[in-house]
Amino acid sequence: MELKGKVLIAQGGGPTAVINQSLVGAVLESRKFPQITKVYGAINGVEGIINERFMDLTRETTHNLEQVGITPASALLSTRIKPDEAYCKEIFKVLKAHDVRYFFYIGGNDSADTVRIVNENAKQSEYEFRAIHIPKTIDNDLVINDHTPGYGSAARYVAEAFIGINLDNRALQGVYIGVVMGRHAGFLTAASSLAKKYPDDGPHLIYLPERPFDVDEFLLDVKGVYEKFGRCVIAVSEGIKDKNGKPIMLSLTDDIETDAHGNVQLSGSGQLGDMLSDLIKSKLNYTRVRSDTLGYTQRNFIGAISDVDSHEAREVGEKAAQFAIWDNVDGSIVLERTGDYSINYHLYPLKDIAGKTKYMPDEFINLAGNNVTDDFYKYARPLIGSGFPQPHRLRAPMAKRLLHDDE
Amino acid sequence: MELKGKVLIAQGGGPTAVINQSLVGAVLESRKFPQITKVYGAINGVEGIINERFMDLTRETTHNLEQVGITPASALLSTRIKPDEAYCKEIFKVLKAHDVRYFFYIGGNDSADTVRIVNENAKQSEYEFRAIHIPKTIDNDLVINDHTPGYGSAARYVAEAFIGINLDNRALQGVYIGVVMGRHAGFLTAASSLAKKYPDDGPHLIYLPERPFDVDEFLLDVKGVYEKFGRCVIAVSEGIKDKNGKPIMLSLTDDIETDAHGNVQLSGSGQLGDMLSDLIKSKLNYTRVRSDTLGYTQRNFIGAISDVDSHEAREVGEKAAQFAIWDNVDGSIVLERTGDYSINYHLYPLKDIAGKTKYMPDEFINLAGNNVTDDFYKYARPLIGSGFPQPHRLRAPMAKRLLHDDE
């Protein structure tokens, strides 16, 4: 029993470097089925549905779709709007009018919840309709999934950035703090550890939202590393919290911006890094202390895309069309790790994914709560893909000193 | 008349992504000459000379040198020390003791000045000695030079970063401010313009240290772009100054750090971006305003190295050895553009380069002082090298609206 009608695809939330691969995978696969009358793309996510801003992707060339696939950040543009019941009623009016029978929404756990609400409204309206959530998030925080498309490329960018940061800090010694994206889950901050090659390489300390951040312990940690290596490279998640679960950022300012989902603005500001930097300068009296906030480049950098991530992002889009159109089922695509390294795709009920957050498991974080474990390395290394660059050091012998005593 | 003795190479100032190519070029070329008894590398620049911390690079393998060549940030480590007369006397004691007859110092205009002082001291001491300054700086601010090794790769990183930033800002509209390195010269900030492909692409506004920054004009510029495109991407140099030449940063805080050369700390802090962001929020009432400070990653990113820059950095190192050892002359290597695109190398007197700063020429900056010209594009495009990534957009037709009137 084939369900005939249109496919509608949209992209929600923050962009990733490979989110368009999922779009292209879903479009190209959907276009193969004779019962699909058109493949539409909604401009600006659910906003585009309400406003009937649909691009007819049945009339896009395959070559250009492939080119868009290797371009970061939502090609259909995005939205931060999270639909409520009233919003969903409007969505259905439009879906019905256009005979949309398949809805694929590429996004994180907020977007999965949108798909769930849309799908429940479809059931209540007795409108035959398939809805699939296609996972994407650089935060890697979707439950059940081994990992999520978008994470591997962001992780590769962060790891490559910390290779350079560590080399720079080794050349001109001091303390360096790099603030990494990650509101609740520390996976992206943890990826900084993939930069390490030699035993004294940074990042030497890694602070994650999964462990309470204690200012005194932090200063002791930094002092310990600095006394050992004469320098210290630190990776800090933007979402670090104190022991009461209060974001460290909130102790900084009263002027805190929140988005439509009620989340605090953590990115797009250098405040957290500057505060930690000032803390080290004033309490430890180190003079050369620098902080950078790695910023939006983490999620959209065109020059550090993981091939593994790119292929998986393509496949989850393709699988969405296959599950919905071949199998006539709803759900959220889930990545399962089946080997070292291989992946398979499953469909889970939307309610199992929607609105839930996965955190770093305990075995990925060291006992002191200031670094990651080898288990994390084994988990994350395949995700950043092939051809990961390697730094090298000089290793020639030192010449004999003539005017000083040799140490 | 061959001058027999040791070669000593050092690296000074801030690292670049290709500074080790210059080291490797100088080492491999120097090792070919029979009158060169050893090739030493000083650890931590002039500090390593004073302390006789010399690595015997005659005993480094060619393979490992090639690997180090493709690794960013000074492999011999660096220093911010600028030697005075007393420091130079100590340097000579060591140079003489080790029979160093050739000194190659890889650095910017401060390092060129160090080479000049060292060389003049050698002349006063009647010690036969050749000194060559090998240019490097991401700021691209050495006089006479068409451009400097290190700039092309930093420019490529900035351009690639702004490709993603623009795509991100297009997907989730708002105002974005990216603060780019460049204390006095705007070349690196200007490189953000290389990210533009489509007419409405950002960066829409570019502010450089070469033009006075006026807060009211800035707000008018931002308003104009925002009203036209519904968004605005801005590239700002960290070194922007008001009409009296006072850094905009200095109006922010009294707690300003200076380095050994008396320079204000501009990098390693998010303050400037945050201030401009707050200004736009408060004066223009735009809600989604974000700022990032691109940070140290600009000068050391391993994943965005320009092949053109890498080859030129290698060649300036090789030419240093050739000029000094074949021709027995002192000076600073200068890059001259001889075609579109080709380069040749010359030797200029150290005093012509030392301590001087090149600025963006007028023909590279638009009349309004808030963007760059096509002349800049023609100048800079070859420097970022081959294989520069290109973003792509969907271009399928829009579907007919059924419930709304089509615009």
C-alpha cells in the first residue's frame, strides 16, 4: 500500500558542517520513488512551512545538490522557533493543502520534539503522514545514538585547532584557555584531547559540564601543570557549572540573553574565557595568560570536514527516505556502532529521542574530573575521519655548551 | 674567499603556520656547503643563544625536517625578547666561542631589528660574520616586500572561517562580528573578503586600523546592511583606532597588559568584540548579535595552509643560505611580485626593513573606509593558494503558494 504525495524536508537549529549531506541524501533518495510527486524544501525550517516558502527540489540538478552537500550550514536556512500546539495547527493546514505525506526534519533533540508534535497532530487529524527526525548536532547529545552527524567534523575542527594552539603555547610559553561549545554535554570540548601526540602536549586540562567546576581546584590544577611543564593549555566547555548546577557564566553578568527555547546565550561572547584568564592572572600571578572562545567556526568550518562524518550525514538522510517510503513508518534515525569502526542505522520512536540529552559517560572522564580517558580516545578517534594531520618535532641532539656548564 | 664556520638559525616572535618551512629551507641548503662545519638551531630564539641552547641540526634526518616543515609554529620555539646592547655583547661572546659565522633569524620587523643590531655589533667587534633576516609575519606588514611568508596561510584560515560564518549567519540571521588579528596593518582582516562568492555574502563590512573607527558611522553602516539583507557580517581588526589614533580597546579598560616591546595586548581576550556587540544591541535594538575573536588559531591552524605560502616560506629559508654562503652578504630577504602570479627574492639592507611597518595602501580600501576594493582581491587571491573551497547554494525554483498570495 503505497502512500502517494509530496516529501517535505527542513533543517532546524544550529548548522553543522555536514547538515547539507543529510538534505542531499534525503532529496536524491526520495526522487527515486514514483509515488513521490514532488520533493520540497522548507526555507527557514518550520517558519517556511507556515509561510509556504517551499523550494521545489525535484527541479534542482544532481550536480548542484552534490555541491551543496559539501557546503557547511543549512542550505535551506534554519530557525530557532519551537512550534507550540497553535503553530502545529497552522503547519497542518499547509501540509494538507500541499498534499505533503512525508516530512523529514534534520535537527537536534529540540527538532526531534518538533517532529514528534507534528506527527501527533497528524494522527489526531487522521491525516496519513510519515514523519522522520534526521539527527544532527555538533553537541553529540542525542540519547541512544552512538554519536550524531555533525559532531565528527566539529570535533575534527576543535582537535586541529588545539594542535596549533598547543604548538603555539609551546613556542611562546604561558597559560592558554580555549572555550569550546557545549551547553550540557562535554563531547566537543573532550575532542580537544585528540590533538595530543607527545606526552607533554596540551590540552593538559579539560573541564566539562558533566563535572562541577570548582574555582580553587581549577587554580590548583593549573598551578600543577605550569610547574611541571612551564606552560598550560586548557580546554573549557562553555557550559561548565558550579556544584549547584549554576552555569559559571551566570556569576559573571546580569545581562544574560536567552533564546526561544529559554536557553542562556553562551556562545558569541568572550566573557567566560576572559573571566578565567583574569582569575589565573590575579590568583597565580602568571603574566602571559590568554583566552580564546573558539566560536561559531566550530560548527561551520569548511576546511576541516571529517569524511566519516560527511558519509554518515549523507546516509542518515538517505535512510530517512528509505524508512519512510519503503517501510511506511515514523521515527528518529539512530546510529549504532557495530564494529571498530562501522555503523548501522535504526529507527526509534520519536518520543525516545525528543527533548532528551545524552551526557558524557563516566568512563570517558578521569577521576579528578579535569581530563578525559583513553576510552574516550578510542570512541572519538574514528569519528574525525581519515587524513587527520600530525604535528612533528625536531629531535636532533643538543650541542655541547662551551661557556656554561651542561645541565 | 670562503667563510668557514657554523650556521646558526633561530625563530622569533609569534609563530606562523609555515615558519618551519623557512627553517627547513635554510637547514637543508646550508648542509650542502662544505665550508659549513655545523648547522645549529637556537632554542627559544635569542634566549637560546645567550644560554647556549643549540640543537645540532646537522644531525637531524631529512625526513624529519620535511615533517617539521609541514608543522605550524616555531619548531625551535620562540621568544618575545628584543636584545639591547648588553644582550648583544653576550650574544657575541657565545657566537665567537662556537665559531658561528652565519646567523639566520626568522621573524618580523622586530626580529629584523634584532638581526641589524647583532650584525652591527659583529662589525664593531671585527668578527667576520654574515647575518640574514628571513621574513615571516601573519600581519604582512614588512616594508618593501610584496607580502610576507605566513600571511597567505593566516589569510586562508580567515577566509575559510568567514565562508562558514557567512553561511551560518545566512541560516540563522542576525549580526555577527569577527575580530581578526592585526595590530597596525589590516591585511589579515581584509582577507575575510576572500570568503565572498554571492553578491549578498558577508563580510558586508570590514574595519581596518588604517582608517579611523567612528562609532556613529559604524552603527549607521550596520543599520544600512541589516535593513538591506536582514543580517550583517562584520570583520573588525583588533587594532582599530579612533580619529586620534587611540586603540578602541583602550577605551574599554584600565587593566591593559603590554609585552616586552611595549605593545598593548590585543589578542587573547574577547573584550573588543563584546564591546561592539553590546553597542549594537543597545543602540540598534537588534536582539541576535554575536561576536567571536578569531584568536591564536589564525596563526597556527594546521588544516588551512596555503601551498603558495608554504613554498615561498621554504624558498626564503633556502635563499638566506644561498645569499649568505654563495655571495657573502648581509641583509633581509624581500619578496617581489614579478608576474600574476610569480615571485622573486632579493636582499635588502637590514636597516631598510628593521622596525618599520607597512600599511594597507589606499587603493585596497574603499572610500567609505568600511570595506576593501577589487584591487585588494587581485592582490590577495593568489596568496591563499590552490584548492580554496567554494560554498554552493540551492537554486531550484520556489513552489507556488496555495494559502498565501505569492509575493
